[in-house]
Amino acid sequence: MPTLKTSVLGIDFENPFILASAPPTARIDSIDKAFTLGWGGAVLKTITPDNLEMIEASQRYAAWKNGNRVCGFENIELLSHLTVQQWLDGIEFLRRKHPTKVQIASIMAPVVKDEWQTLVRTLNDAPIDAFELNFSCPHGMPEKGIGMAIGTNAEISAMITSWVKEVAKKPVFVKLSPNVTNIAEIAKAVENTGADGISAINTVQSMMGVDLDTFVPMPNVNGKSTFGGYSGVSVKPIGLRCVAQIRQNSDLPILGIGGISNWHDAAEYMAVGADAVQVCTEVMINGYAVVRAMKQGLLDYLESKGFTSPADLKNKAIANLSAHEKLDKSKQVYPHINDELCVKCLKCVTVCDESEHSALSLQNAHIEVNRGNCVGCSLCSHACPKSAIIMK
Ligand SMILES: Cc1cc2nc3c(=O)[nH]c(=O)nc-3n(C[C@H](O)[C@H](O)[C@H](O)COP(=O)(O)O)c2cc1C
């Protein structure tokens, strides 16, 4: 039988599913509950110096739903409202009650050496396993020159990492923003000044929508809005790309984050380089108990592939990533229509017609493929409402 146990920078994870720094890790009693329900660890809601003002807006969330499913989630929430002392007491309590669970202290401070180092020194002797530097919150904080304002600047990111590394007694992960042109460059910059690992990604800067009666963008905060951070299942492709790009350029351990809602998503992150994963929005929408199916699903998958632990899965897809110019373009796939599923709605014919190729037509109650016109793009298979088309 495989195990879910994994080790990152000498930190033992009983399973690779940890809670991301966010509302599910904002209270000590709720982290206690999450550990009891099976999470392998938690990144605490970002801790700041006590004098950093945190005034929250109401409402602070907006969602994009497909039916009942929340596909994308936007927030304009700030950081932890607990004092540093409350965290110190809470970390102690959690360590005593859950000695095997990983606790990572997410921290953020103004761009002042002494502020960062004081925060690190205060937390250094607490029973945490690592630090995570939040260089990536895209709302509220950048206006103060911190959060994403740090993570979008390689030089400042590298400088703060070196300040923290001068005094930190625990490994240091740097949590990066996807809102940059080249995330691997920022990862390399912080690696060069001592980062021990990378967490990626934080939220994607976004605007959820606009109310066309009032013309107030969402979320509406007493008649005004601001840009927020996008998360949930719809950001997974962005997170995967970021993690893969970091992995292509660095061997540092990576905690993969972004749109993970089940074991499959987690396994994909591992295949492109993540050592373990963090989850936020899925827990906010469906509760801590989602971890049970995640753990069982990953365990079953590892067994089905003959892997002994998550470490065996790590980086498995990286060798199959290439530059576009190096892809083998000598072979082509074609659509195959399953007549039992096809309802002859002709949507595939329409989209093929109107998106360049006109390769499909209805003939004798069957969708025919004109191989001369078909370029194997796969659009028809994605547009089919009955999943009746596969590409072979
Ligand atoms: C409401 C909310 C609050 C968050 N607060 C923090 C925070 O305090 N610190 C931090 O590093 N990330 C914060 N995040 C970002 C998450 O940790 C995570 O990086 C992001 O949501 C992507 O993961 P997900 O798709 O699983 O939610 C927050 C996310 C949400 C939705």
C-alpha cells in the first residue's frame, strides 16, 4: 500500500493536503477542527505587526457560478485580525494538541528591515515548522506598498527574503503572485537570496462583474468597488502553469495552490512539480471535510499507478512540457462521433463552420467528418453538449 506521507525540507507531512492562508485558518479553534478532520497542516492566516491597520469591507466576496457550482470566487479581504500574541498562544495550543500537524506562519510587514525581522524573531521560537512570506495579496496591501507590490518586483522580493533569511530559524517559503509577466523570474530572484521553497499561487487580480442597473462593479461596498483576488476552480490552469514554469527553472520545493477542489487537481499539481498542495476556496465553499475524499482519492490513484508516495508523482509531467516549436506536428487527430450519445443538434457543425474549417456535416442522420477540411483542432469535442465527440 502507498503512503500519503511526504517530507519537504525535513518537515514531515502526514499527508500533502494543507490549508492555505485564508479564512479557514483565521481562528485557532477552527484550525483545531480542521486538523481533527484530517488536514495535514495549515498555513496560518497572514500575521502582521499589530499596528498594521486592517479595516474590512462589507461585502467582501463575489462569485461566478455555473448553476449551483461556484467556479470562480473573488475576495477583497485583508489579513489576520488576531494579534501576534494570540497567534503565539494559538500555535502553542495547536502544537500540543496536534503534534504531527504542520504549521506554517504566513507573515507580511511594511518594506522596513526591522519590521520584517522583528516579526520573524517574535515567531522564531514558536513551534511552527516554517515561514511563508506573503508577497502576493493583490488588494488593499499593494496600495500600502506591500503584498503584491512586493511580489511583482524581483529586486524588492529578493531583498526582503534576504532580510528574513538573516534571522529565520525555520525554513522560508515565499508565496508568489501570478500577476506578473514571468513568475519563474521572481522565484529565481528569491531563490538567489536564500528562499528555501516557493508557494504558488496567490489570487489572480480580477473584477468579478458590473451591475448594469447601478453600474457598481462587484463586490458592491456601499456603492463602490475595487479590484479583488480571484480563486477557486477556474484559476487552476493559471496555478498549474505557474508551478510548472517555476519547476522548469528551479529545484526548490513548491507548495502548489490554486483551484484545487479534489484529489485529481492535487495530483496534477504534483505532476508539474508541487511537493504538497494548499487549498482555500474549496474549503470555504464546502467545508473542511472535503479533505477525506481528497486523501482517499490520491491514495487510490497512487496505488493504481504503482507509486509508493506523493514524492513518486512529483515532476512526472515536466519532461512532457516543451516549446511550441518543438511539438510534433506531423500527426493529426480527428473527431469520432458516438451516435448513441449524439442528438444531432448540429452544434458541432455550426462551430466548425463558423470557426474556420467547415469539416462537419449531417449526412444520413450521422455527423460526417471531412478529413480534408478537418485540422484536428478539437473545438467540436469541447462544444458538444452531450460529450458525444472524442478526438482520436
Ligand atoms: C477570502 C480569502 C482570503 C485570503 N487571505 C489570504 C491571506 O491572508 N494570505 C495569503 O497568503 N493568501 C490569502 N488568500 C489566498 C489563498 O491562500 C490562495 O492562495 C488562493 O485563494 C488560491 O487558492 P484556492 O483557489 O484554493 O482558493 C486568500 C484567499 C481568499 C479566497
